[in-house]
Amino acid sequence: MSTALITGASAGIGASYARRLAARGYDLVLVARSTDKLETLAGDLRSSFSVEVEVLTADLTDPAQLGAVADRLRSGAAIDLLINNAGDSLPGTFATAKPDGLQWLIQLNVTAPTLLASAAVAGMIERGNGGIVNIGSVVGLVPEYFNGIYSATKSYILTFSQGLAAEVGPKGIYVQAVLPAATRTAIWDRSGVDVATLQNVMEVDDLVDAALVGFDRREGVTIPPLADAALWNAFEAARHALPASFANAVPAERYRINV
Ligand SMILES: NC(=O)c1ccc[n+]([C@@H]2O[C@H](COP(=O)([O-])OP(=O)(O)OC[C@H]3O[C@@H](n4cnc5c(N)ncnc54)[C@H](OP(=O)(O)O)[C@@H]3O)[C@@H](O)[C@H]2O)c1
């Protein structure tokens, strides 16, 4: 038996992961702020799939409550799979954002998944296996398409996942970054963007089913809406070609000052 801890499991993508993983026989630890929604989902999953489901209410922007989730990852029944899914965006632009709002978003989208992965990884290394799935976004690749720092937090999720995979992959731990594009969830109600004005919005179960296909194939990065995989492969090939050119003790010719 395997146990998965899912953050942001009360709604949207996280709730869909909970249903799909329960159907695969995973026991679950469901984390979010809305206890009622988590309890209702837990009851449904227990009766439909005969799995064990714990509910852990936590506001991941509160350091003490985040610490309690990290403690659960370190102790109790071993967690084999961490789904770092909870996240949000801020309405408005960077220029109009308040410092408290920026700090809140970084805490939720960056600090929380980082510290939860940190709490999970030690036990996984000891056991020689485990998985960490981090939910990023395609706007992490194209930050010009979304206002404010949301895209930057999602770029972090991508590079964090890639760096972590390089470090812990050889120790038997699988790390996947999932990059959704627009997906029909309540996040849009809070973002200031009317989802009805968007085209090509993916349904949440389709997104999660596709992400799980990438999971089963052990992809490092899964971009469910990307039809032409060659585009991503070319992007990665270009990125991997860069380091050879970074090995230079002197500035590149174009940066030399002519005296
Ligand atoms: N939907 C999209 O178009 C889209 C596209 C790209 C990436 N994503 C990413 O997908 C992930 C899931 O979002 P979603 O679209 O499924 O949105 P959603 O339906 O609004 O769900 C967000 C989940 O995160 C939880 N959450 C929010 N703030 C929290 C906090 N402070 N502490 C603990 N849990 C918190 C919410 O639960 P409570 O309110 O109960 O706490 C909820 O379960 C996010 O990381 C988002 O950035 C979404």
C-alpha cells in the first residue's frame, strides 16, 4: 500500500488527484483550510474505494500550520507520494499589489511546497523510493502572459523540480513538475479573470488524468495541453546546450570594453 499527501485537496485539481489516487488504491492525507469540504471528500473516498483517508486542516501560509503538515510528512505512516498542489494567484498587477499580498503568495506558492518537499524527502531517501509532484503552470515558461508574480512563483516550481530531480532522482525518488494551462477551477473566480472569456479551458479531470499518464511514464515535466512534444524537446535541448558556453573565464566578446 502507498500513501499520498495532497495539498489543496478540498477543490479543483487537488480534489481530482484525491479521487484518482484513491481509485488507484492509495491511502490519502488531505490538506487544505476547508475542513468541511475535506471531510465530505474523505467520507466519499473511504466508502467508494475502501482506502484510509486522514484530514489535516492547515493554512499553508501560517508557519505553525505549515510546520504541522511538515511534521506529518516526517512522522506517522510513511508518505510515499507528495502532491504539492495548493496555490493561488493575486488579482491585479505587480505595481498595484500590496507587500503583504506578495509575501502571502510567495509563502503559499513557493515556501510551502519547498518546505513540504524538504520534510518529505529525507524519509524517501531512507526508504530508497518516493515521489514528489509539484503543480506549476505554463505561465512559468511564458511570464509575459499573466500579471504580477504568479508566473515567477510557477517558474520557481519548474526549476525547483528540475534541480530536485537531478539531486534525488539517483536515490530512487521521482520528481514531476506538472504545467497546466487554463483549467476550469475556482482559482479563476479569485484571480480577477473571468474564465468565460478564456478559450481552450481544460476540464479538471482531463488535466489530472493526463498528468497521471506523464506520472506513469516518469516524465520530469508534464505539460498536458502541449500537443507538439517536439517543441518542449527542442526547448530542453537548447537549454542543455547552454552550459558548455558558460564555461568561460573571460566575458564574451560582445561585452568587452574597447579601450
Ligand atoms: N486552474 C488553472 O487554470 C491552473 C493553471 C495552472 C496552474 N494551476 C495551479 O493548480 C493548483 C491548484 O489550483 P486549482 O486551479 O485547483 O484551484 P482551486 O480549485 O482554487 O484549488 C486550490 C486549492 O488550494 C487550497 N488552498 C488555497 N489556499 C490555501 C492555503 N492558504 N492553505 C492551504 N490550502 C490552500 C484550496 O483549499 P482551501 O480553500 O480549502 O484552503 C484548494 O483546495 C495551484 O497551484 C494553481 O496555481 C491552476
